[in-house]
Amino acid sequence: MAGHDGAVVETLGYTAPSNGRPREQLIAEVAKRYSNGFQPRPTMYRICGKGEPACTRGQPEANYVQFTPDDPLKILLFAGARQERQWRADFDAALRKRLGPAPASF
């Protein structure tokens, strides 16, 4: 997620109270609503889009959400690998345009 001045937002975070719901209830509600949730450990849930082939890999292709049912609960939005590659390509193209081609390393 690129900003207007070239800055990149890598993670968005939201923290909210659990409104009296126990942790187990929050986990059950997320698991029911998002069947492709990934739970590598009991304290974190990752939610990927329906087209994501493997929500369990290091960095999913598309943006994904990480849900941590603590008190207060945390919701984080991460950029996926596809968006990160696009940002890197755009950055490299802008750099080449400004500085010219990269010199040979030898």
C-alpha cells in the first residue's frame, strides 16, 4: 500500500475490546465465518481471501488479515506477496527512470 509521498504502509492494526466475549467464543465465531482461517498456534488466526491457495504459507499472495483474540483483541491487515512484488517493480522502475540503468557489478 503505497502512500502519496512514496512511503509504504506495510501493516494496518486495529485494537478493540472483546465486549465481554470469552476468547474461545471469539475463536469459534471467526472459525465459523472464515473456513479458510489458519491457526498455527492458539493465539493467532490468519484469514485469507477465498482464492488464496494456501493461507498457511509464509506470505500469502493477496492481502490477508491476522486476528489475535486477546483482550483487547487485535486485527492486523498485511500486504500480500503480489502487492509487495508490484510495489518493488514500481519502485525499481522509478529509480531507473531517475538514475538511469544500474551499473554492472564487475
